[in-house]
Amino acid sequence: MAANPILAACGLYCGACYHYLASSYDGERLAKAAAERGRSPEGFACQGCRSDKLYIFAACAQCEIRACADQHGAEHCGVCAEFPCERMLAFQSDGRVHHVEVLSSLVGLREKGVEQWLADQAARWTCSCGEHFGWYDSVCAACGRSVDSYGKDPILK
């Protein structure tokens, strides 16, 4: 099974993750993004859940949801016979705002198919100027317009 690198098994769209977005930043912008989250730039960038370059944070690099999907031969949890399982229900309600929509996202993936879902997500997380933005960005880094994100990241102080 060759899964798309920016389709996380849990139904998250990696294209809106600050770690994925950081993989395209220049050195100065990468250092700033990592520092905002109290991390070193080393290992901060990621090329997606199903890539060979994962964010070094254990929750991403050693993701139990991805391992479970792989064990079940599922590209994403929405096609698993056990969906929605306790692991996904716990993930959805773990306090991270961007996790809240994973179950509905997985249903959408199942109904629309991967290609259409990815296209819809890319459009959702792209500013009208063409710049991609993340789950917790309030303004576009390129043009300064307000963007429709989840608001402030609750883990940042």
C-alpha cells in the first residue's frame, strides 16, 4: 500500500501541520517557528505522516494510530472495519483542537475518496493569495490577510 505522505492515518491533513509547513521554510523562518514551540530546528520539519522524514516528536514518529492502520492494511482509519475504535475516540478528544474533526474527516475520506479529499483540504488550507497556512495560523505569512484556522494553539503559552 503506497499511501499519500500528507494523508495521516488518523484523518489529519499534514499539509496544514506546522511541522509539515516548516519543511519548506528557509533557515531563519524554521528557527523562529521551532523556537515559538520551544523546540530546536533539528528534526522540527516533517514531510508527512506517511513519509520517510517524520517530526521527531514521539507522538508523530512512533504514532500508534499509524502503526495500527498499517497492521490492518488500511491507508487511513476510515476504511478500517473497526472504525471508530477507542483509540480514535480518545485521539479526537485529547484536547488538541485540530484533532476534534478527525472522525468526520475520516468519514469524508471514505465518501469522497483520497484524491478529492486531498484536493478539498489543499483548498481549505490555502490563502486566497496562494500561500499555504496551518491549523493555528491567524494570518497568512505571505500577504497578512486573516485566515480561517482553528485559532491559537492551546499548547502555546
